[in-house]
Amino acid sequence: MDRIAIVGNGILSLASAWRVLQKNPAARVTIIGPKARTGSASLAAPAMLNSFAELVMGSLDHPIDRKKFSVSQLAARAWSDFLAEMPEYEVSRPGIGKGTFVLNNGSTDVSEDESFDAIVDYLEEFNEAYQWVRPTEIPGYSPAASGRALRAIYIERENFVNSEQVIQYVECALENMGVSFIDDCAASLEMTSGIISSVQLRSGECVKADSYLLALGANLTKLMSDSGIDVEMPKIFYGSGVSIEIRPRESKLSNCVRTPNRGLACGIYSAPRTQDTVVIGASNYVADYALDYPRIGSLESLMKGTMEQLNRDFYNAELVNPRVGWRPTSEDTYPVLGKLSIENLVVASGTKRDGFHMSPILSDYISDLLLNGNSELDELFSEWKPERALIRTYTREKAVTEIVKHKLSAMYQHDFVPPKSAMLAELTESIRTEVESFHDSLGAKDWGVHPELYDLYRNGYIAAEK
């Protein structure tokens, strides 16, 4: 009989447990994680099941990125079957909201136009159904005059779900199948004869199993360090993102409505949560520490942006629940997924904002590794193996250009108004000079820093020699 201990209780952990029991109903599964789920990226997610709407110009330039996009596409098509496979108990099966509107407004700079055009180009390339729509005809869309969109598309198969309902539903199904849930945190892993022998909990108890899965998001690196496990694996950082559940008093957006991703992986979106609430988001702050609560500046910027760019009636909305989710962001921005050289240990992290969306496919692979040690999907996920050198897909020139664009875009998102003179060009050149100089200090001649990681390098959280 397979005894499997899973550390972490987000959607990837729950989905992996479900897949294990699908393949081996006799398996004994224990899931370890606090009920409060502080910092849960799964709960903070809207959750948008978007693939194309997440792309920007250059997103698919590298073969590794195209491979990742293929996984995203497989996941998008798997959600209906994934939920339908589970029997309904006392919790009703969550519905899947249909369709996403993508807006192109003038609230930032030309990089947003480029991203919007890139989404359309990719839709055409992959022959994905979409429609041009008049922004004024989007249900519930009522921005301020300064934030109105001039172009918009509707992507029919880019859907959304209520992440909280999904977690409750899967958790209920697992409880009825005999899965044990432990309301505690893992303090460390114990090793005997070169394999993991138990998980030590903060309460002092221990959990023994045959195989172990670490799917605890951004906390992975800390647990490995606290356990004294030293392997060459990309470090996982905390990509803290803020979302807010609100209850509009008047009109609300009935579909997922969003802008393209903007500088430093931000953007504005709204997605229905319950019958009378919506979730708005999101911010992005990557560091080597966790934010337990949303930053005031993030809340202010997010609320202001959604009122101006999505629905000015949100001014009268009730603030129901602000959340911060720790998106697990790896040292090279790619997932860390697979078996370690420690025979009975599997890890799954580094998925950033794609973990919820990709969970039906990732969990299929993870469950194979837990039960069999290998999978027919090994080739699909081969680049993401945990013990690897950092993946570098940016040339120096591309990195410098993109970092400058991201920094300027971020400034526009925070009310930057350039003067009517040559000062904008001078500012742009000043940023470029600084970024070039920093790459020189890293000795980066034939590679470049990913824009989302630039501040981590600047602050010394990622070692230059890597």
C-alpha cells in the first residue's frame, strides 16, 4: 500500500492527491497544511483560466516558452473534465465562467498596445476563436473617461472559476475518500539512509510515509534549508500579489475583464467571485520574504486603477476581503517540478501565477511520479526538473530593452506624467545606462536578467555568479 505525505494544501496539492487516488484507490494520503492558508496563492487567485490573455510581445520567442504554453493550453481544456470526474458530496460542483474580455486603453504607454497586438497575433497563429467587440458593449464595463478602452476582444475559451469554491469542492471529495488532513505546518524533513523518513511538524508530531510531495509554494526553499537538504535547485521567492473581493452596489462585470499584463507582471482585472461579489487585482512584489498583509500602496493603486479603467461604480462597492497571495517565483521564473535525487521526494513549485490554471495537468504528472517514479509526461516537463542550472532565455540586449520598458510601464501605472520636452528620452536613456552598467557588474555578456527578477539581483538576493 502506498503511503503518501503531501506538504502544502493549495490546489496543486489537492489535485495531486485526487489524481493519486484515481490511479490507486488503496493509497493512503495525508495532506499537511494550516487551515488558515495564510498567503495562499490559490485563494488569492480570481482564478482566470487564461493562456492567450497572459501573453505579451515576445512571450513565445523561445522554444521552452512555447513548450510551457502548450502545457497551459492542455490545462485550459482539462478543467471541465477535472471537475466533472469528482462525485458531488455536500459541496456543489463549481461552475466554470465562460469568456474573457481583453482591453486596450491609454492608461499606460505604448508597451500595452504592443502586448494587446501580440495577443491578437498569437490568437491568429494558433487559430484560436476570438471576436473584436466594442468596449461600450461589454456587460458592466463603465470606466472613467480617462481610462476608457479604444479596442477590445472577446476570447471565447479563456474561462474563470471561483478558486475558493474549487478548493472546498476538491477538499470535500478527498475527505470522503479517506484522505487525512493535518492542520499544521512542516518544520523539517528527516532523512534516514539517503531517503526521507518523516515530516516533522511544528507541533512536535511527525508524519511517516513511503513517498513525499513538497507543494507548499513559495515556502519550499525555506523548508529545504531548515531540513539541511542541499541540492542544486533554483531558489523560490515570494511573489506577493494583492487581490480584493468587493461587493458592488450597482452594476458589476459579469465576465472576466482585464488588461494585458503590464510592466513587472502587473495589470488590471475583474472576475466574478460569487453571485454578488467580484475579485479585482492584481499587484506583484517579488522578494525573499513574505508579506502577511497587503501593502496600503498596493491596495490604493489597485482600487484606483479598477475604478478608472473598469467600472467607476466600484467607488461605492463594499470591500469584502483583501488578500495577499505568495506566488512561488523561481530564480529563473520557470517551474521547479519533478523528482529529486532523493529517491522518494517530489517537489512542485515555481509556477508563479500559473499554478492554479495548470493544476489539472501538473497533478497528472506529479501523481505518476509519486506512484511509479516516472511518467509518460516526463518529456513534456523535462526542462523544469528541480536539480538544474538556471534557465536563461534572455540575451543581454533583449533583457536591457525589456527592463527599461517594464520600469517605464510601472511608472505610468503609478500616475507618471512625462513632461512635454526631451526629459522622457533623457529619463529612458538614464535607466538604460543604469541597467547596462548593472549587467556589466554581473559579468553578463551573453545573457540578461529577466525583468521580474531585476530588483532581486540588484538587492543581492540572487548571486551574481549564477
